[in-house]
Amino acid sequence: MFPANIEQYVRPQSVAEALAACAGYDAGEAMFIAGGQSLMQAMKSRMARPRCLIDLQAISELKGICPDEGAFHIGAMTRYVSIANDERLTGYFAALRDAAQHVGDRQVRNRGTIGGSCCWNYVASCLPAVVMGLGGEMKLQAADGSQRSVAAEDFLIAPLETARADDEMLLAIRIPQPAGRGGSAYKKWGLVKDALPVVGVCVAVTLDSNDRCATARVTLAGLSAGAHRATAAEQALVGTAGDAAAIAQAFDAAANAADAQGDKWADVAYRQNLIRTLGQEVATSAFARAAGRQE
Ligand SMILES: Cc1cc2nc3c(=O)[nH]c(=O)nc-3n(C[C@H](O)[C@H](O)[C@H](O)COP(=O)(O)OP(=O)(O)OC[C@H]3O[C@@H](n4cnc5c(N)ncnc54)[C@H](O)[C@@H]3O)c2cc1C
């Protein structure tokens, strides 16, 4: 399988240059390429047929993880390997590392980017669920230089659909630091180790002064709705001490409320059980991290 003819390939050095390269093309005809781990497959199958490819690899302003008043600013071109190896991402931010450490294989982690993953928003991808779970904000720039921030929940509309306009580039993702002590965790189950998730669960909690859950955000990956919040579990966790019984009840509620699909990888009951078992494991870690008992 070969891509359709690509008329122009550019490798700009700056965001402004990259956005300027879209000029003269109709919507969707000029595409950014980040790690190429999804787009190359889409081009080979001719699901995507860009006339112009704008390679973002040389743009240093899109790369890196910077602390930002307690929050973290993660450039769109930051590769999974950089997130996986960043030891500052602990506590409330730990789910980012959990996810990045197990995306695909080593080659995918060395090439794929957090921005590419969120802009592609594949039905069964890990980082969109984590970015939504941590309350991330997506920073975008349009061709006219204007910028806007969109909450991850509003950005990640549905599988392969985001709020990004064709002439907008994702610059970065800001993961805010919530008030109070926070902890998060992510885990997926795939058919083979490090495969795309059949189900993935992200939990982010904050604790009050009595070590009770003040806020909870739970997101699921791998279901046909794509990354989305499991509000039944969130409501059940708030106010609890994160004990095993409370967590089991919360993820039972999430499993029962989930619109889980049956397909060749897993039937509905199996996916519901994955929500229960992964949820138990991940929520236990998130509480332990918030309380400082686990890295
Ligand atoms: C073998 C294999 C296993 C995988 N396993 C997993 C897994 O376990 N978990 C998981 O989550 N994912 C997995 N993936 C998918 C992987 O995460 C991809 O890397 C990711 O989906 C796309 O990121 P990318 O940087 O390669 O983006 P690309 O493929 O280059 O681009 C994807 C899309 O995003 C757009 N885009 C990229 N960057 C920007 C930007 N800054 N602004 C605007 N638009 C942009 C592109 O135009 C394109 O439409 C796997 C992929 C492979 C090949």
C-alpha cells in the first residue's frame, strides 16, 4: 500500500512557518505530520490523502515538558519516550508516565507524540483518556496567529474527531495542578503487552485534610465512544477514603453504566470486568499517590 501522490513536503523551523505553509490549500489538503505513527497508516490506506505534508519535527518550540506554576506545560511534539522517562511526573501527574511507558512498542514510543495522539483521537488510544482525566487544556494557534485554549473534554469530541479547525495547530497541553494533594494512575489491558487498549482506565483524585476524596475524575479508553468520563465512578469515589470496598462499588457502577461494545477482541461482559479490575488497581494507586505512599 502506497500513499497517494504528495505534491509538497515542507519541514518548517517555527510554528508561524508551519501555519503559513497551509495557505493556498483547501481544508484538509495540507496536513501536519508529527510522529507519523497514525498518519502514515492512514495515508498508506488512502484514508488520508494530503496534497501537502507539513513535518513538525524541526520545530523546537513544540517540544518539551516545562513546570508552569505547579502545572505542567507539555509541547505537542513531545514524544512518549520523553514523558515516560520524566521523573518529575509523579503524584497528580503520574498517569501520564503510566500511559506513555506502555504505548505501543519502543519504536512507537520513540516516534509518537502526545499532540499527535490527541489530534488523531483514535477510539482506543491512551493519552487522550489521560489528558482528559487530568483536566488538561489544549492550546491551539490558527493561521492568523490567534490562540485559544480548549478544555480536553471539549477538544476530544469523538473518535477521530476533535474541536481543532483545519487551519489550527495544537501547540501544547497544559495539565493543571489541582488544589489539595493529588494522585493519578492509568492502566490498560490489550491483547498483547503494550498493544492498544481493549479497555484503559485513568483515575485522578485529590484528598482533603482527612484523607478523604475531595474530587475524582475517571476516564475510560477503548470503548466505542472513545475517551470519556465515567461519572458514575467519580460520584461514588468522592467522600470515600479510597478503601477497597468503596473502589469496588465505584467501578461496579462504572461497569454497569458503560456503553461497552462486544467485538472480536472482547465481548461486553469481558470489557465490563476489565473496567472493574483495572479500576480497582488504578484507583488504589491514585489514592496511594495522593497520600504520598506511592511514587
Ligand atoms: C504498532 C502501534 C501500536 C500502538 N499502540 C498504541 C497504544 O498502545 N496506545 C496508544 O495510545 N496509541 C498507540 N498507537 C498510536 C500512537 O499512539 C500514535 O503515535 C498516535 O496515535 C499518533 O501520534 P503521532 O505523533 O504519531 O501523530 P501522527 O500520526 O503524525 O499524526 C496524527 C494526526 O494528528 C495530526 N497532528 C499531529 N500533530 C499535530 C499538531 N501539533 N497540531 C495539529 N495536528 C496535529 C496529524 O495531522 C494527523 O492527523 C500505536 C501505534 C502503532 C503504530
